[in-house]
Amino acid sequence: MTIPSFKKDMFVMLIFSAVILTMPMWLKPLGAGYPDLLQKFAIFGIFAVGYNILFGLTGYLSFGHAAFLGVGSYTAVWSFKLLTMNVLPAILFSVVLAGIVAAIIGFISLRRSGIYFSILTLAFAQMFYNMAYSVLTPVTNGETGLQLARTDPRIIDNLLSEAGAGLPSPTLFGIHMSGYSGFYFCAVILIIAFFISQRIFHSPFGMKLQAIKSNQTRMKYTGYNTRPYLLSAFVISGMYAGLAGALMAVTDPLAGAERMQWTASGEVVLMTILGGVGTLIGPLLGVTIIKYFENIFSALNEQALLAAYSFMPDWLAKMMVTITSPFVGEGWHLTLGALFVIIVVFLPGGVMEGLGKIKNLFRKRPPDPLAKTLVEGQRQEEKG
Amino acid sequence: MSHIILEIDNVQKSFGGLKALHNLNLQVEEGKVHAIIGPNGAGKSTMLNVCIGRLAPDSGVVTFNGENVLGKQPHEINQAGISRVFQTPEIFPDLSLIQNVMIPAFARREGSFRFNMFSNLCSEKEVMDEASHILHDIGLNEQESDHAGSLSRGDKRRLELAMCLIQHPKLLLLDEPTAGMARHDTNRTIELLKKIKETGMTKVIIEHDMHVVFSVADHISVLAQGTIIASGTPDEIRGNPKVQEAYLGGAHL
């Protein structure tokens, strides 16, 4: 691994921004060019990029990041209810509160490593999930979920202007955060989030996190106190999750506890591994692939399959439908599971490893120095 | 007598019924190369583990530079100035060679924790130059962007030595630095050790290879069954009948 120059980083950022901002255009022919899905790409992208700072750099596998997502969402909706419909304070509060919660959970969980760490984080997230339905109902509104209401105080908004008729929606100084404006807002935040992640990856701090992943014992006997490093990484990734949760509430001002279920934590692990753990772009690829195929496969049903097989003889088409229908619609998770197994078995480094292998095929291999010396030695022997 | 930098005073350590260290006393003078020899299981590695905070002794005191190190965290002991080369190489296999030596260089500069997530690695010219330089010294500069995990065992040990040297420790502990090395590599390591000797760095070296011991050591202590049975200059040790019996099995050097 070489250390990339600042120039190269800036170049990557430029390309990245261009690709993200033109998403509506190039995803349209692929059938994914509508704002709801685009927002999902960006929001889960932020979630995965942040998760990768913990899992990718330090190797600590957290199974509880959905808790921070939930904290972010609830905080954002409360900010809409109590203060203002402006999204900036909502995001700020969410990130800060998620960071505080992450600091507490991280402080306790990071006393252990490996599987024990994973189980501790999972336990905390499930605790949050269950509390949202029980003791925390005054804050979370239980199973109904936290929603906006006309009667909300909205102190700042009401000071500045009269409350209008109907339910207000989140705005950025007057721009409504739905549809494409919502996507562009999320996209800009994703670009900033990616930029910060890139800075962390290429800073001494990031290198030390990678060193902890590689050999924590050596780190300790090299004079590093590893605990604060791990805690910082945990808090940063928790803040990213809080940010993603806030954006979920921004694009759709409703917070439910199902966002904190363990499957949500599992999903981000899946996305990160599928794309490539510890790489900058990998997690984003994972998000795009999973969310895109989820969108396509879960929309399919038997009628759609029958139409797709209409060119086949009737009996064959029926057979194909019977075989493939468990994989679509509700059964999309079966497809995801199979895809995940295939990736982990054949490409443990995820899609990024696959891309790397393809790149190597096209690149001329440098001559193997050992083979060269062997050949030369043989020649000399022949001469002698 | 010059300044004593490391003093092990009456240290005891048992693992279950086994007394690994038994009334161990050792004094290391500043600027000297102090070799510890002894048969397998004599407690040599245990002694080093006690010094760096990996093991807590049952009783006794270890003083480094006038300060008690017992009860301190490993990173605190390292920051106080003790670096160690392990018996099995402890490096960062997933990082490149240059990163492997940059990490300890940062530890020396920044202490045990610094949150510098926004500074850029490629602006750290000084640290990078220093790292390149030390890789050049150990003859690994051509592979500096390779993964350290791909190195041969001998090269890994040399890399680990470089990682310790870049910290400019006050005391360097070496646990069999040439074990498992080919003769050629061993000679290279001896050259390197002699070079470091000129810098006046204090070293404690555990070694089985007598060729290495007698070419670099100023002072030799013989450890057997957890206690020092003899201590002196190489010539004194060579002629000590007690040592020959306990360690060399009566054979002559």
C-alpha cells in the first residue's frame, strides 16, 4: 500500500462528486432514476461510509449501529416538533446526540474485542429497540412511531411567522426536502461525508487505526494507548449513523423503532462486506448494489415473471416461474443471501477485490525476480 | 560504576507450581550491551515480559531510570523509553514496510494518543524520510511499499528491529534477534547491532547463538531456573565452571 498524494485525493473527490450529482441522469436508463430510491442510495451511503470507518479501519465488527440510526431519526423529528422545520438544527442535534450515545455504548463495549464486542453492541441496540416500545414510549410514541402534528409547539418557527394550515414539511430555508431537492441535499451531505472519510483514511490517525486492526499487541508495545483511538473511531461512525438517521427523517419526517432492529445493523454489515471492507468506495458500491436490486427484485411478482418468460413454451415458462418466484418479491432476501454467500466465498474482499482482479488482468505483470534469478542460474550452470 | 538504567530487584513469578523467576536480581548499566543467556525454560522471556508490563510479577521491584515500572500500562512503559523486539516477529502484516516504521515514529513524536484525523500523511515529509532512511539501513528500502506480511521471517525480524530503533529508545530489549535466521542474515544483524552499539543505546539481548553473544556483548548474565547464576564480562563467563556445568553441559567454548 502506498500513500496517495493530496492531488490524487482531490482528483478522486472531483470524480466522486460528479458521479453522485449526476446520479439521476445515469440511473434513469437503469430504472432507478426516481427521487425516493436516489435518496436511499445517498442516505445508506452515508451510513455505510461511516460504518466502514469503524469496521474497515479497526476491524471491530459492530452489530449495533442501527441504534444510532434510530437516535438520529428521533432527535431530528423532535427538533422539527419542538423548534423548527429547518433541517440544519435537526441534523446538528442528531449528530451530536448520536455521538454522545455512541461514546457511552463504545466506552463499555470496547472493553472487549472480537466476538464479545459484537455481542455487546448487538445487546445495546436490541435494548434501545425494545425500550422504544416500552419505557421510552413518551419519547418514541411506541408502535405508532413519532410523527409531526399541527399542534406541535415549533417555538422558533412560530416566533418568526404564523403557523400555516396543514402539516408543515422539513425545509432548508424554504426549500422543501422532498423529491429531487431532497436527493440533492442528501447528495451534498454524502459528498462531505465521503470527503471526511477520505481525510481520515489518509491521515496518521487513520493509519494508526489500520495498525490496530493489523496487530493491536504491537501497537500497545509501540507506545500507543489503543482504547481512545478505538473509541474515537466508534464515536465518529456513530455520528455518521446519526446523520443518516436524521436524513431519513428529513426526507420523510417520521421515526419508527423498526429502524433500530438488528436487521438494520446487519444490513450495513452486509453492504460494507459486499462492496469491500476497508476500501473507500467499496461500501458505497455495496449500498448501490443492494438497494438497487432490492428495488428491482422486490417489485417483481409471478405475473411479471410470466411476462418475462413469455417467449418460452408454456410448460417451461410455468416451471421457470415456480423455480424463480421464491427469489423475488417477499423472497428478495433469499437472493440477497445467496449473493452474499457467493461473494464471501469467492471474493472475500468484496466487489472491490473483483474489480482489482479485473484490473490486474489487463496490466502487464512485472517479471518475477525469483524466477529470473533461477533462470540465470540455470544458464550459468549450462555454460559451466 | 556508571549509571544503572534498569534494575530488577528480587522479582518472583510463578505459573501455577512452576517458579519461572526466583529471586531474580539484575542490573543493566547505561550504554552497555547486556546479554542474557541460559537454557530453555530458564525464564529469559518471562523476565522481559515483566520489564515491559506484559506480565505482573508476584513480588519484587523493577526500576527503569529511577522509576518503578510495575503496574504501568505497556504503552506507558514504551513511552518511558523501553522498546522490545519479540521472539516471534510482532509487526503490522497488513501495512506496507514504510508504514510499519512510520507508526513508531509517530508514537515517539505524538505520544500515546493524538487525534489528528485531518492532517495528511503525505505532508509528513520528515517522518517519511526518517522511515525511508532506516529501511535503507536494514536493507529493505526497495520493498518499502510491499506488505510486511509478505516478508521472510528474517526480514520481518529486521523490520521489527527498525521499528524499535526509529523510536530512539533508552533501552532496547531483544529477544533472540537472530533465531531462525540464515547465517548470512545473522551476520547482517550482527553488523547492525554493532552499528547501534556505537550510538550508545543500552541493550538487553537474549540469545542462544554464542557467536552473536560474544561478538556484541559487553556484559553477560547467565540465567538458570529463574535466577542469575553468574554475571560478568564475556571472558569471565567463558571461564566460569558453574556456567559451563549449568548451561553448556561441561563442553568448552
